[in-house]
Amino acid sequence: MRGIVVVVALLLVPVQSGVAAAAACRPARGKLVVNLKPGATVTDWVTMLGPVLCRDVVVSDGLADLDLGVALTGKKATGSQLWSAVRAALAQRGLKLSQRGKQWRVSGLPPAVGGVRKLSATSYEVDRATLDGALADPGALTGDVEVALVEDDSGAIAGYELTSVRAGSLLARLGLRRGDLIEAVNDRKIDGLPAALGAVKALRSASRIVVRITAYGEARTMTYTVK
């Protein structure tokens, strides 16, 4: 067989800042032996193809962890054939692959899952019907999570910590995790049950929800746009 045979594994060095760098490489010729299992993400694919084809690929926020829906294990194909397969898979999901010079960009809106669309690690869109349904049935919502009241060193209430979040639940889809300490919602400090109930009530008419969280000593702000 002519050319170079390249064996590419699924577990590659993670892409930093959504870029698969193709600096100082020589395009592979001939067939590539590809091992990308079901569940391979956009990042997995561009991390593989970028250096192999000497192309810089930038992935927009919210798309890096998207399952591309293409699995090739032990398959042989040319680089151009693989690139075409990726382009077709992206197009089926309404995503674009555009070129500017030597740089390619994967862009578009990620698909919504259960009424929630992840735009980035800290930014989400939520369908109004999904939010209203959850608020109308608080029993089901609270069944997906366990919480604990947390006090600071002075004895004042610091917020509610999520001690358990059911996988696949609405809260999990919203990017909330075990260990998150909910400190404030839309600038309303969650310093007790009345404040928590007031914050939940205010969500019924909110179009934008900002949640201040601390987890394992690190602070982050989650932003949800209700549409």
C-alpha cells in the first residue's frame, strides 16, 4: 500500500481553547486507519483531522462535546474522505464548516436536549415551556436533587449545596453538578428558605437567570436565557 498509514487513537491530547492546531505538519498521504468509537465528539474528530491534514480547526462554544454521530473503528480511508464525512455529519446537525485562509471553523447552534441548549460551559438557552413545566411540578424537580444548607464561618447561611444531582435530569442538563453551592439567583442572596422560595417564584416571569455558584473553592456564574 502506498503512502503513509497513520493509526489515530480516540484518546488524544485535549484541544485547548477549541482549536486543533496544524502547525508544522506534513499532510499524510494514502490511507488512514481510524479508531473513533461511538460517541466521538466534534473535538475528537478535529483533533485527529487537523494535524493529519495540516488544517487549523476552531470549534465554537457549546459544540466541542457534541457527539458527531460518526463512528469509524479500524476503518481505512483517505484524509479527504474523512473530511467529507465530517462535513456531511456537521451539515446533518445544522452546523457549518467554513474556511478563512488556512483556518476552518465549526459553527452553529448546538441541538437542544430536553428543552435545554448548551451554548458554552456557563451559558444555556432554556425553553419557556420546559421551565414552566418544572416550576409547575416542584415535587418532580426536587426528586432529582438532594441539597444541604451550608453556613459560613460566622454561622450565617451561605447558600444551598447540591449534594446529589440525578444524571440526565433538568438540573444536570442545565450544567449543575454535585458540590455546587448556590449562593445567589438574579442577585437575590439565597440565605434561607424564604429567599429560596422567593427566587423560585421570580423565575416564573424571568427571561434571564443568573446563578452565582461556588464549588470546591472556585466561583462561577451560570447564565440562562429563557425563550
